[in-house]
Amino acid sequence: MAKARIKVVLDTSILVSALKSKNPRRSPSWRILKALVFGEIENYISREIYEEMSYTLMKVAEGTKREVLALHLLNLVKKKSIMVRPRRKFSNDPEFLRKLKDPSDAKFFDVAYAKKVDYIISENTRHIVQMRDETTKTYRFDGRKVKILRAREFVREVLK
């Protein structure tokens, strides 16, 4: 019987971290991308998430030697992720947005909710990570819960 894959939503910050990494062998973000390539995790994205990833990575890499790497990372994520169209939009929920502090990050929660993912992996401590309960590292919404971990936490706790 095949082992169930761990369902995740990768935040754009994970790709930015991998792109900026000086030592890929020691980078938790690179370890997570490797897990995506080898099927250890199943990543879900929406069109909005992919557009943000594309815009952000190309802006970060612009005019540097990392432009080609940014394109490879985007291609990898697009090829290895499952595209979804979430029906529920947390960007329409004023209470949720007040807590999140950045309406543009609601799209990650939309996908997490739609696909009942196990984890949102993010380095965005000002918006996404701050949503979690620090004791359980979990965020609960409408009868569902998702663990929100930073890259290093995910590697240490899940991928080992």
C-alpha cells in the first residue's frame, strides 16, 4: 500500500528563501522542494498563488545570476503541484482579514481550506505564521485546522 503523502500549501516565501540560499544542502527550503520532487509532499496551488510566486521570484531575481534559477523553481512548482480553484474565499471575511493583516495572503488559506491540507509552510512571520496558536502551531477555521510551520520546523518535525 502506498504511503499517504503529506498535503501542504507552500507560501511564496519558501521559494524566495530557496532562491536566496547560499548553501542549498543546508537550506530547509531546498529540503522541502526536494520533498516535492520526490513525492514526499503534495503541494496545492491556485492561479493566484502561482501568479504571486511568478511575480515575486522574478522581481527578486531580476538583474542577477539567479533569473534562470527562479524560472526553474517556478517550473518545478507548477509541474509538481496540484492546481485548484477554491470556492471559499477568506478574502471576503472581514474578521479573518483583520487577524491576517494582509488580505493578499488569504489565498493560501483558501487553498488550505479547500484541500484540507495538513500544513501551510511559510517564512512570512508578519502575516501567515502569526495566525497560528503558538502552543499547537495550528490555526482553526470553520471546523478545520491546519498546522502553520516555518521551513525549519517542517523539516525537523515532519521530514526529519
